[in-house]
Amino acid sequence: MGSVLIIDDQEDLRFSLAKIVEKQGYRVSTAANGADALDMLRSAIVDLVFLDIGLPDISGINLIGTIKEISDDIDIVMLTGINEAKTAVQALRAGAVDYIVKPFDIIEFKAILKRILQARLMRKKATLLHQEVGIATIIGNSPPMARVKDAIRMAAQVDAAVLITGETGTGKELVARAIHDNRPGQNGVFVKVDCGTLSSNLMESELFGYDKGAFTDARSDKKGLVEVADGGTLFLDEIGNLPIDLQPKLLRLIEESTFRRVGGLKDIQVKIRIIAATNTDIEEQIDRGRFREDLYYRLNVLPVPLPPLRDRGEDVLLLADFFLQDLQKELKKDLQGFTAEARTKILGYGWQGNIRELRNLIEREVIFNQSGWLTMAGLSCESISTGGKKEPLLSLREIEQLHIKKVLNAVNNNKSKAAKILGISRTTLRDNL
Ligand SMILES: Nc1ncnc2c1ncn2[C@@H]1O[C@H](COP(=O)(O)OP(=O)(O)OP(=O)(O)O)[C@@H](O)[C@H]1O
Ligand SMILES: [Mg+2]
């Protein structure tokens, strides 16, 4: 679907062009002068504008610049008179994509309409393809991850609000994108909002936009992220941090699909899918009076809990191998892989920082590795025994072995050097490996 605005002072022309656009299955609105047109462009998302060169209040050419200021992403086609060829060239220079000379026939108009809107769709698809998160790109076959993938497939089919919960680094954003990308016929954008970083006032104008004069700095109207996300997904990250005084406004947006800009007098209607994520316990926030219970229920229609990495069994090894391949390519290194001990360590570690921690650690090892084998020396015995998983403590012998390997790794496998540092003979060192 595309949205078209026709700006022309000739009423009959406006009317018949609007009819044609509508018949083609696109949304359409019309304006008879520049001022009305600008109002409309500031309060709704428009893809394509047909703009008459000779408007009563402002020259079409001058209007091009103002439209581009509102959004750089609007395509403009000029409607020019037969004697205005010169102005048409000027219009193209000012940023219009094309022009039609009046009087034109319907076929010509339809062709240009279709061409431009289809090209936009292709562009949008191309960028989506670029970042698309297929379910297959989410690594993990463990039963809890199989359940997560089922939940993603299910959520992608419907419009209901989704609440993704999970510790830091468990893949909440990845899952949100996957739900968005797997929506059949998805043409909308994915807009991420971090709910925890701004003050309540700034957050409100960031989210809902503002009208000119709403506060001292509001020199012109501004669309908020909610409007930008119209037709797509609004991802509210760290929703637990959303200031309490903004919560009723979000509740209204979810319940009625409408909101008002800061300082705005009219309700604006949008169609957006809401996905929220949190790593804090919202129910506890409710008990403390920091989060509205009604909002929580509205957000939590489809809950998607992400298991911590330590509960995903051997998925951690799949992820480790994947990150190793990926990082080798990125850092142009050619390594052998993880040692058997490294694999055991990876499996046993608590991974409080989950997948993000795993990736960071492997990255560090890849950068500093010299021997070709990754030992995961960064996972010290201490961190293993204090990890989230209740592992039996290591025996002294195991600790010794780990330490010897760490030292060997640090000196590039030079046994004499390692023995010297450890204060043992080469024979003892060999016996302990
Ligand atoms: N199952 C997975 N397969 C492949 N990569 C993953 C997986 N889960 C997470 N990742 C990667 O791990 C990193 C962290 O994931 P993401 O940012 O989605 O986590 P998060 O839960 O949003 O973290 P935080 O709470 O810190 O914001 C990203 O680079 C993501 O692509
Ligand atoms: Mg995140």
C-alpha cells in the first residue's frame, strides 16, 4: 500500500485524480493550497505527492524544499502547464522525481503513479532483505529454543502485542526483529525505542512528536516515532523504564490506535504492531507502583520468555562455533577451533551476560590467539565455579591443569618458558598435561 497526496487548486482535477489513485488501491488525500498541504504532510505519512506548479499561496517550486524538509523520503511529481517546460526543469533540480504536462491522459498518470510506488516498495523490500532475520538465523535447537521459535512463528501471524522477557544478552532484540520480518507481506518499518534513556518530557516528544509552539523550542511540527512506525512495528525496548506519567498515553495508543502529539489538539490514528521487551521483573515494578497493571496486561498478550543461555544445553556450543566462523571471517584469521577443554568450559560456564558475553569473549580470544587453538583462557576457574549454573567445584588437579594451559597459551606453547614461570620442571609440566 502507498499513500498519495494531490496538491492542486483546480477542484475538478483534484477530484478526478483522487478517484483514479483510490481505484488503484492506494490511499489518497488532497489539498487545494500549499498551507493545507504542509499541514497534511506533517501529520500523516505520505509516499508520493503530485504538486501543481502554480498554487494560489506559494509557488510549487518553493514548496518542494519545504516538503523535503518535512521528510526526505517523499517522492514529488510536478504537474506543469504546457508553457512551463523551464519550470519543470527547475523542479527536477529542486528535488522532484518527475513531471507531467497538463493536459495529460489518465493512462500516462496511472503509469507514473504505478512506477513510482512500485519502485518505493522494491527499495523498502531491498532494505528489509538486507537486515532480515529469518527464524533459521536464530541459532539453537534445545527444547526451550524450539519453543521460542514456535512462539515467533505464531506471533508473526497476528497483530497482538508481544512482550519479550529475558536476561541481558539473551537475544530480545533479535527475536523482536524476527517477529517483524516474518510477518507475511511485511512492508512496514521496524522502529526501536529505548524507553530508559530519556527524561519523561523528551521521551514524550520523541515518541509522540509535537506541534509547533508546544514548547519554546518547538519551532515546527515534528512527527514522533509512533508516526514513523505507522504500518510497521514499534519495538519498545526496556519497557520497564517507561516513565509512569507516559504510561496512560501508551495504553491509549494500544487500546484505541490513536494518540496526540505534544501540544496537539487532534487525534492521530495509526496502525502499528507493538513489541515490548524487558529484562526486569515488571510484576515487581507493579507492586512498587512504578508500572501500571492495565498497561502490563495490554502489552503481555503474547508473552515470549527467552531462556538464559545456561539453560539451553548444547546450543552454547553451536553459538560458539557460529561466532568463531563469523569472527574469523571478519578479522581475517584462520584458526583450528576450540580445544576439547575449551568446549567443556564453555558448556559449564554460567554466562550471566548470555549470548552477548559469549560473543565478546570469543572475539577477544580470536584477536589475541596465536596458537590456532582456542582455549577460552578468559574463562578462569573462578568464573566457572561462581557461574550461574550450580557446577561442582573443580578439583585442585583440574585447576592446576587449567592454569598450566593458560600459561602455555600465553607463552606460545613454549614449554621451557612455561615451566620457568610456573616454578616447576619441564617433566612435571608434561606429566600434568
Ligand atoms: N540465538 C541466537 N543466534 C544467533 N545470534 C544471537 C542469538 N541470540 C542473540 N544473538 C546475538 O547476540 C547479541 C545480543 O542479542 P540482543 O541484542 O538481541 O540481546 P538483548 O536481549 O536485546 O540484550 P540486552 O538486554 O542487553 O539489550 C546480538 O548480536 C544478537 O544478534
Ligand atoms: Mg536489547
